[in-house]
Amino acid sequence: MSVGGTDFGVFLKTLIISNSEILETSSELISTSSELISTSLELIRTIAEQMLTIVHRVGQTRGC
């Protein structure tokens, strides 16, 4: 069977390969996004800890 002059089997194979490549790229992007989110959360935690340290020191100098 032909679709637009192309063998339908070849068309399906090409479509499956293309979808597979899209899924692989999507998976890589999700993994990278997950790593970036994890790094961001670590940075936020570090900043929060530093802010708490500063607040604690300011409280000590003011006698609170």
C-alpha cells in the first residue's frame, strides 16, 4: 500500500523512529530539568541557612 507515493511500511518505520528520537530527547530534557531543580533547591537551602545565621548573629549583637 502506498501513501503519497511512499510505501506504508517505510512510512510507519520512519514515524516510529522519529517518535523514538523525540521520546529519547524528551527523557534527556526531563533528566536535565530534574538535575537543575535539585541544584536550585540545594542553593535555596544554603541561602536560607546563611540568612538564619545572619539573623542569629544580629540577634546576639542586639541582645535578643
